[in-house]
Amino acid sequence: MMRWFLDVEPFRRDPLQFLLDRTFGFPEGLEELALGPQAYYLVTDPKLARQILKSDEDFIDKGRLVRKLRPLIGKSHLTLSGEEHRKRRNVLHNQLARGVANRYVGAMSAVIRRTAAGMMRERRFDAHEITGPLAVSLASVALFGDNVLSAGDRQVLVGAMKSIEDEIAAEMFRAWPHAPWSYFTLRKRRKPALDAMSFVVQRIRKNAAESSILRSLETLDLTNEQIRDEILTMLLAGHHTTGTAGAWILYHLAVQPGLADAIAQEMREITDRDGEVVPSRTNDAKMSLALVREVLRLYPSAWWFSREVRRTVTLANRKLRPGTSLIISPWQMHRDSRFWNDPHTFSIDRHYGDAYMPFGAGPRACVGMGVAMLELQLLSLEIAASVELSAASPTPAPWPTPSVTLVPPRIVLEASVRPDTARARSAA
């Protein structure tokens, strides 16, 4: 029985290193993990991982590890399966396609420029403390329209989420359920944060634009609770993807020689006479896109996904029984030297193959990945064009902290006005 728990302590002590250490020597692509009485396997082959993520839901589906997110985001498209998942996903996909999101480029750029001005006023700041609230603002613009969330609303959402996400992360691989009294204590402790988030959702529903994703969700005849869960999922997913990756983008703009200069030049090439980004030209800005891709390789916000076997299946010559959990870790895949040269090093010139999956893969990949990529690219372009950044804390920065997502370490940066900003040249 003790063998069931052999990996629990090393996993809890340092889950990121644990995953990297379990990568090699398993050519079949499945490495068994002793994390409790249930069967767990780490999927270490990218082709097998993609096969699993595209599997028929009758055989392999979201399982108990994903359901443990429900105390934070409820029953949303992220935690649902089957027809209800497909129905909601179709609506979200139609609203979040990159071509549709392009109509918000001007509003999102304006939000980023206001943030850039705040950086220069502060002079010295923690990167994630800036990009976390910024990400909520950008997600709100893309999802619900401009000026829907106030600064106070953003602070409430970010604070409420921080207060419970580490607790939920600790629950993910808990081998045994809580005793009833402990369970009710946890629910009571989480209630103020969930109530605060619900209050912000009510304000969003009141102020959202008629053309927003919210109005599309309302056509599905969802209950108020179901709509609340979808809004929270989208805001929190947007906060984590853009907020965490954004902090690393600022860091690399500060420490990579010549990178900010090259992206500032790109900004000049894709703006109009007023210095505004032309949405149709963003795909031509290859350097900023490369920066976003490499940051998401090194620091994927979703550092693991899971699936659960529902019917007996054979994968990599192993017969897997119902209830078996399959863990796919982009963190591990993205740093596996079998698939990448010098995988722990930042490189702007990489080729990205099957092992690259920061947003998952298949029909249930992250529905907001197009918007997230656009937001991060705009962040790269706008900041590089207007702000000169330098690192004020030691480099290289430490690894992130694994929670529900990967949380950046404290990265202190200093900001000043870029001497030759794109807007200054445009005005000249």
C-alpha cells in the first residue's frame, strides 16, 4: 500500500522538477506515477498526448482532476463534457475567433498604453502585479466591450482568485477526500471570495455591450448561475494566460539584447499615420509573435492537463482501465531535450512541432487561444515601442511557482520613456 504514495512527497516538494525528472527512459510514452490508490500516468510522448486529447469522449474524457476546479469556476465549458460542452464552446468559438477579436485591437491597445504610462510613473514595479490586472482588463474588453470593468472590479477579481487558487491546487492530487467537517470548513473559507467574484459578474452583466459574448451566451437559455460560471472561467483563464505570460514578456524585453529594438521597429511597420496598430498587419509582425510563442513554451500557464479513461483502452501497449488518470504536462513537453535543442534557454528562432501545446490540442483546446495570442502580441508591440525596461532584480529570474497555473516569481523591473518611441516618430 505504501507504494501507492511513493511519488506524493517528491511531487509536493517540487512538482516542476519532479515532472522533468520523470521524462526520460520511457520510450512508450507512459510513465506510471504513484500518487495515490488510483492509477496515474504521465504522458511523455507528444504524438500520444495529441491522440489522447483528440479521443472520443466515450473512451477518454475530462475526469476527477478537472472536476476539482469546480469550486473555483463552477460548471463551465472548461469542466463540462458532452453535448452541453459542445453547445457552449461553439458560441464561445464564434465570438473569440481572432478575426472577430481584431475589432477590439484599438481598445486593447489603449488599455496597454495606459498601463505603460503607469509603469513609467512608478519607475520600478513587480511585473506580475502590473500584468495581472492588465490581463483582466484586456479579457474584459475582448469579451464584454470597453469600460465594463472598473479598477476596483479588477482588484476584487484578482484578490479573490489569489485567496483560493493555491488552496484548490493543493487539493488536486489529494489521495483521500476530506472529512465532512473539513469540507464544510473549506466551503465557508472560500465563500467570501466566491461572493466577491459573483458581485463583479453582476456588474459585468449590467454593463456589457450588446454585441458581446455575454449576449451570445444568453441566447442559450442558461441559468444565471451557469452564465456566472462561464464569465468567471473566461475572466480567470484570461487573467492567467495573459497575466502570467505578460510578466515574462516584460522580463525578456528587459533582458534580451536588441529584442525590444527589433519589436519597436515592427511596431512602426504595422501602424497607421496616427501610430495606431492596423489589425490586418499584426500577422506580419513576426518577431513579436515569436516572442509570445517562446514565452508560452518556457512558461505555459496551463502547466498540466488531465484526462480520465472511461472505458478500457490500450495506449502505448498498456491496457488502461476506467478511472485511470492521464496527465499531460506542457511544462515537461516544452523542456524535453528529445524535442528541443537547449530547452531551458530562451531562443527567438525556434521551430515549434508536436511537442508544443501551451493551449492543449484537438477539439477541446483552449477556446480563447486566438484572443490570448493577440493580447500578448499587442502587449509586446506597445510596450517595446514606448517603454525602455531594465531588470532591477537578479537575473536569470527563478522558476515560476506551480499553483492552478504557473505563477511568476517576483520580477522587479524599471521603466523609462523609450527615447525613440513609435508615437514620437509618428508625430514628427
